[in-house]
Amino acid sequence: MSSSNPTPDAERKPTRVGVLGAGQLGRMLGLAGRELGLDFMFVDPVEETPPAACVGEHLGLDYDSPEALERLAACDVVTYEFENVPVAPAQAIAARTRVFPPVLALAVAQDRLHEKTCFGELGIPTPPFRDITSAGDLASGLAELGYPAVLKTRRFGYDGRGQAVLQTADDAERAYAELGTVPLLLEGFVAFERELSLIGARSANGEVRFYPLVENHHRAGILRLTLAPAPNLAPERQALAEGYMRALFERLDYVGVLALELFQIGGRLIANEMAPRVHNSGHYSIEGARTSQFEQHLRAVLGLPLGSTELVEPSAMLNCVGALPDASAVLAVPDAHLHDYGKAPRERRKVGHVTVRAPDVGTLADRLATLKSIVERAEVG
Ligand code: AMP
């Protein structure tokens, strides 16, 4: 026992983490952080009780309200669990306490034009793109990039919302009428073989770790399945992706978990977008990796040593969209784990996920096939 006077319990103040947003990512951050003895406050102007409310205090205030700013500035560190929080309040908080990832990363990731320009400047391959501010821009952009192309809102797109694939001039006209009230980006269509993502972390003291690349499957614009690790992946692809993320870490002076979504065509990886936060394609890591992305993010922003990113076993994650599956059926599958976000069922809404592990990929495929039918039976949207 140490002979120095221990701090009396009453005076021991836990480290307080402020989080902008209070959705399921916040909830899983909070669950990981409470094991580390951290205390959480979530700010999110939602009306209903948000998923993170069960793991910390929830302030149902606008991000830029004076009370939210005061309370956040009093936290030991502030982070975000989704990227569409306004930059101005994040900047105001950063003047008063530590905000990680840096506000620059938030600003770049919020705007597809800035994001793709940043990729280009760092030599990270990305689809050809054009800034679209008028119908004339769209016509000349399509003349240059050709069909098919993808028209996207520069900001606030998610789960396939705010974008359209253009095959013909008619499609272009229709999509512009629908989306053209806000700034847009036109991208060349990438005939990719598969979609991958890389999750990495950089800590406040510069330590860097990467998880293995994972393979992602979407339906109707929503992530449905992640396979970890990505099957049949040459080590060169992992090294290539890590090189791209290292460049982003340097440029953005990054601290925290970062996700990079990539299209694979043969040996090439083309960056689609990044997320300056924990990511849906990393949810498998709660059971599938030695250190979950949530704990890793907290370690990174608190300047603690990063944990091992090694996989425990081959794993897969299925999103539950619209409604939760039957828990008894899911949990009857060996080494399957159900995560219920506590959200009301609603079409196209992510309300939970299932992770499954197995000692080999053959067994994983069998377990996954069973789980897929259980999850899809409940799905809405
Ligand atoms: P995003 O909102 O940019 O992540 O796009 C959602 C999904 O649309 C991606 O996961 C891809 O499946 C598809 N997508 C986006 N951009 C392109 C593109 N330039 N070429 C082909 N497919 C795309």
C-alpha cells in the first residue's frame, strides 16, 4: 500500500466526456467508457429519449445554445458521435476545452466537395467530381464525366439519402429538380467490385493503430452486413489503405477513431468518404476485436495507450433495420450477440445490430446464413 494520502472518494471526480449527439454510437461509446470509469454528458436536441440517455446525462438542447456550450466547455474532453453537428459551436467549445477529433476534420468531412478535394490533394484516389451550383454546371459536368454518374448533396447525406444515380439526361433533370435547392457534387460512377472500409485511430500522443479492412454490403443505400476481416484480401491492400489514412491523420492533425470508406477495383482502392468518428462498419469490434472501436476512440481522445486491433475470430455484423429480430432466435445461434439501441421501430431506421463470431470462415458463413434469415424476416425498409 502506498503511504501517501489517498484522495477521499468524495473528492474523486471522474473524467467527464462531453458528446455532441446521443444516438446509438453515443450509447456504445458510453457503455465502453463507463467500464473505464468515465462520466458522460450527451447533447442532442431530439425530443424523444435518445439511445445514449441510459449511459449518461442527456441535455436536450440545441448544440449552439448558451447552456449547452457552458456545460460542454466544463467537460474534460468533448467529442462527437455524428458528423453533422454545426462547426461554429464545436469551434467555440474548442477555444475552452479539448475537442477531438479536431474541428477541421469535422468541417472537411461534412462537405463532400471539401472531403474529395482533401483526398485529391493528398494523392488519395477518389472518383472524378465536379462542384454543381447550377443546371448549367450539371450539363457541363455530365458532358465531361459521362453517364452513369452520381449526383449528391454536398452536405447532410446519409444512408443513401440526398443522392441519385444518373443513367440518362431525363434522370439528370429529375434529380436536379429534386436535389438542386442545395449545393451539389457530381461524381463519376465507380463500377467497383466491392466496398471496404478501414477504421484506424490516432491518439493525442501520436500513437496510431489500424483494424483489418472489412467488407461492407449495402441494400437500398443502407449498410446491412460487414465481414471482418474482408475475405481474400491481399496484404498490399491493407498497406495501401493504411497509407491513405496516415496521410489524413497528418493533414488533419487527427485524434480519435477515423473511418474511411473505399471502393475496390482490382488492386486499386478509391476513397468514397470518411467519417471522423466511430463507424457502423466497426460495430463488429465490440466482440470481434481485442479492443472495440468505442474503447479505442476514448483511449485516443484521452491520450491513453491504444489497444490491440487484432481480431479475436472472424466476425460478421448484421444491421437490424426497421425492427428488431426475435431475440431468442438470434441468441440461439452460437456466439451471436444482439445489440438493441432502444429505439422505436421505424422504416429504414437502424434499431440494433447482431454480431457473430466463429473459429473459421466456413462456420461463420453457416451461422451468418441462419442469422440473416432471422434478421431479414423482421426488417422494415
Ligand atoms: P455515400 O453516401 O457517398 O456513402 O454513398 C452511399 C452508397 O452509394 C455507397 O456505399 C455506394 O454503394 C454508392 N456510391 C456512392 N458513390 C458512388 C460512386 N461514385 N460510384 C458508384 N457507387 C457509388
